[in-house]
Amino acid sequence: MGFESHPTGRWIVTIYRGLCALLSVVNSKIVDNVGLKRHAVLTACMTFVLVWMGGLVTSNRAGLSVPDWPNTYGYNMFFFPPSKWIGGIFFEHSHRLVASAVGLLTLILALWLFGRKSRPVLRWGGIVLILAGLCLCLKFPAHDKENICLSVLGLGSLAASFVWPASEPSPRWLRVLGVSAVAAVVAQGVLGGLRVTELDARIGIFHATLAQLFLVLVSAIALSQTEFWRGLPVQAETDRRRLRFFFVAATCLVLGQLVLGATMRHQHAGLAIRDFPAAYGRIWPNTSPAAVLSYNQNRMEDSGDNPITAFQIELQMAHRIVAIAILLAVSLGAWRACHYLGRRHPLARLAFLWFGLVLTQALLGAATIWTGKSADVATAHVACGALCLVTGGLASFVSFRMLAAPVAQCGAAQKTELPSLLASSSITH
Amino acid sequence: MTCAASRPCYFFILICFVLRKLPMKRFVLSAMVVVLMGSWQIASAGDVVGKVTLKGTPPPEKPIAFDDTCSALHPTVTTTRHYVVGKDNGLANVFVYISKGLEGKKFTPPSKVVEIDQEGCMFHPYMAGVMVGQVVRFKNSDPLMHNIHALPMVDGNQEFNFAEPSQGDVNDTKWTASITKPEVLVKIKCEVHAWMFCYVGVQDNPYFAVTDKDGQFKIPDLPGGDYTLTAYHLKATAKPGVSRQITVGTGPVTADFTLEVPAPK
């Protein structure tokens, strides 16, 4: 109770109780739909590929290699000649193309989650696209290729609406997640475009962070469609050891680390500290103006990186410290899960997988420094970081499905918030 | 030298106006004295010449890992250009400029166009100097796509990034529209080819120079007076550079600099 009487403690407890209530509604039953499951898994996998490609763009310093958006060097991006995909343009342009594909997959996923209820949307959307394509053909005859594609897309959408989707709508919480995914992917596209047109590196940090959150979102939707999820016993055990809190807290720590990493990468200054585990030969590096000047003067960069600043050095030190904290938190969580639930328990297995990923991530982080921020190694570090966040997020998801809250802890929140949420969701599906 | 920049010129004109009222002999004598004074002022614009030398052994340059399209334009190994050391340890690409002594004076930008060329997937020159308002021409001499991304740091100078996708593309307007304040130095890079970058020093007066391959520089026709001359090298000096006082009179002034390779940390 001492912790809850503190203002910060009250905030943490309130957020935690809110998460308890939110995640508790995920225990409604989901109908088996093989096609939807495969599509959801495909969307999640393509999103991971997209995150990897985004990492390649920044690692290869190619973020601004295509100075316009949504066009590509004046071309419609879908008709940009492959012969011109040179240098950094290859990374940036292919990233945009895969992003468009992920956007389409996400839209299809959201429509599919709505089941038959989405057919009118598909039908009317198709009609609008056909009419738009025809009108634009008359107004802008030079852009006939784009206008024809628009009309063909509309025709496809209209035709599909008569036969697809055939399934019943998914539970409300899943439909909400589907709509959120569409909103997130559209926001991602806009953020990516603004980063290029506004020349603001801060937008790149938001773009990178939202990408990771979006991956967790589509992965959660994909998980909900699997036999694994359906086979999990629903709150058959009580969370006496606060394992759910552990998973959520460690996942939030990973998210914070990803934000730190994105901030570091989008300084576009290369490696702020070039050695590991020491930092310029010390435990804590010298960040005086004279020392920072010396670091810059002695750096023989082979690209147009920005100068190193004291802030960037401190940022990397914070990243290293949080990495140690995550390693400790995840290893402790894995030990607790194994000790209290048993090694064969799904949560224990997830926790061990998570620990393995975090360990790999730490090694990749060290390798990034040892290789002088080699593009491939740095990108692998980004991708592994995404997997760490996804694993933590899904482990938290699973923990709330399998473990019931101790009555004294979450009972108050569930009594007030859970009934209204459950009443609005389709728990019979 | 511009007469508008010289106070003695105004004095000379005023004296001529007064003298025209005196008797002829006295007028001629006084006029001769005044003309001599004025001539001395006009003639006391001098060239500032010098050499920047580097003391110590610089770290080795890094070989540039070109991509396939650019490798075809570079059959031999090309390296970075942080320390270009020539004859007798002369250091190239040092930006030499007047940091004090010209405050409050206005100058007309030279009509000469400074060209920054993208050739062989490298920017040429690596270091340039321009005056605010002077035209900078960006040119693509390569048979492939480049873009020009300028990253000024001074408030009032605008960052820009535009494409030159075809061989022969030129742009004369982007620089003057975006860079309107003095800055030492503005970095320019190509985002298609990460190893391509160069620097431009921007001044609000025409008295600056960039050392050549042997470290030599010349600032012509600096008006007479006392100045602070500063030499800035991206690696061998801290910003704003190494300074020394000079006095420009009737003849050329020699101002040499010796820069030192920083101690490794």
C-alpha cells in the first residue's frame, strides 16, 4: 500500500489495472478460419520484413535518397524503372513498395476480421475507385496508367464483395485491433513521407517507433487466429507470483530501449562510441567539449555523418545500461516462469525464447560496435530488437489469457471496467 | 577594392569640394597633397598570401567502397579526403577567411559562378568558398542519378534536398534561395551515394580562400587595415579555426599557418 500512496506509484497501478482490464477481454472465443489465419500470419511476416528493410534504409544512410514523395524522382512509385534503383535508391524505393504491400495486406486483414459486415464497404469502395479512375482518365489523360490501375483495383474490390469475406465477424476487440492496424499503417506511410519532404530527423524517430508497435499489433492479431492460442487454457491458474506484471514491465523496458535506439540511429552521426565494452577506453566516457572535439577530429568517416555530440555519447551509454537492465529483467522473468510454472509451461517456454532473443540482441549490439556499424549487422540488431518486442508483447498477451489475477490485486479494476468491455464485445464468437 | 568601402575616399571628395574655392596656386598645391593622401589609401589594398602546413602524420585515409555503378567509374582505389597533404607538408582544403575587421561593411557578391560538380561519384571540389548571394551551380556530370542535400546549421539557412537524376542536369537557383547567412562550413552530401560529401564556406564578404593542393592560398585586394585572419580545417583545427592578426598596407602580406594533427584519443 506504501507504493500505491506515492503519486508515481498511483499512476503505475492505474495503468496496470487498465491493462489488466483491456487484456482480460482477449479471452473471448474465436472461430477457426484457416484463410484468415494464414493471411494474418502473412501480414505479420511481411511487416517484419518491412521493419528489416526500414533498418537497411537507415543503416545504409539512404533515407533521403528519394527526395520526393509520394512520387519517386517524378515517377509514379509503382512505375519507377528498375534500372534506376541504384545506390541508396534501391533500399528506399523497395522499402516504399513493400510498405504499400503491407498496407494492402493490413486493409484486407481488417476487412476479413469484419467478415460479411465488410462487404458493403468493399462494394462501395470498389465503385468509388472505378468512378475515380474513370474521372481522372478524363481530367488527367497523361496519367492513364495510374488511372487504369485505380479502376482495375476498384473492379477487383467490387467483384470480391459478392463472394468475400464469407466468415462471421470476429470478436469486437479483434475488429478494433484490425481498424487500429489500418490507422497505424496509414499513419506510418504519412510519417515516412513527411520525413522525406520536411527533412526533419525527429519524424524518423516516430516512424521507427510506430513501426515496432505496428508489428506487435499485427502479430497479436495473427496469434489470436492460431491453434496455439485457442488451445491455451483460459485463466486456469492464479498469478500469485506477479508474472504478468513482469512480462508487461519488461516489454515496456524493451519498448523504451527501442525508442532510445531509434533516437540514436536518427542522429545520423554514425557510432557515437567506437569501442565496447569500454567507452573511449573508460567505464564512463569523457564528454567534455575538448574530448568530444578530439573524438570528431580523430574520426575518419567515409560518409557524410553528422559530428558526434556529448548528447549522442550519453544516449549510447543509456542504451547500454538499459540493455543490461533488460537482460536482467528477462532472465529473472524466465527463471520465475520456469520455477513457478514448470519448464514445459507455454509461458516458461516463451520466456526462455525471449531470453535467447535478448541475449542475441545484446551480442548483435556489441557486434555493431566491433564492426564499425556495418550496415548488415546494425540492421540485424534492429530486426532482432523488433523480435524481442514482439515476443515480450505476445508473452504478455498469453500471460493474461492463461493466468488469472489474484482477486485482491485486480479485482477492483475488473469489477468496474471489465463488465462494460465484455458487454460490448461478441464473446459468443 | 571598392571606393565605397574606404572612408578616406569621402574625405578626399570633401576636401576637393572645399579646395576649389582657394586661389589657384594654393589650390594646386593642396590638391596634390590630398591626391597623394587619397592615392595612398587606394593603393593600400593588398593581397594576403600564405601557406598552411601540417605538422605530424595524419591517420590513413579510408578507401571508399563504391557500389557497382560507381566502381565502373573508378578503376583505381579512391580514398576519403580528410587530409590532403601536398608538397612540403602543404595542407589542402583549408578555408581561410577574415573573421574580424570587416564588420558593418557591405559588399556586392561576385558575378563568378562557383560550380560544384558530381563527377565519378565524388563532389568536386571537396571544399569551396562563396559569398552570400553568389551563385552556386550544382552539376551532374555522371551518367547516373545523384542528389544534393545541404545541411546548414545556422538559423536562417534552409536545409534542402533535391535530385539531379540525369547527366548534364544543372541547378543555379537552389543555393541562393536557401543559404542567405554566413556559415563556416555548410556540408553537402549525396543521399544516393553515402560516401559523397563536400563543404562550402559562406561569407558576407569576398575575402576568403581555400588552400590548393600544396597548401597555398591568396586573398586578393583586401583593403588596408587591421584584420583577424582565420584558417579552418575540419580535422586539424577546432571551430572557428586558428587565427592571427594581420595588417594590410600597400604591399602583399604573407600569413602562414602551421596546423597540427590532433593527438589520438
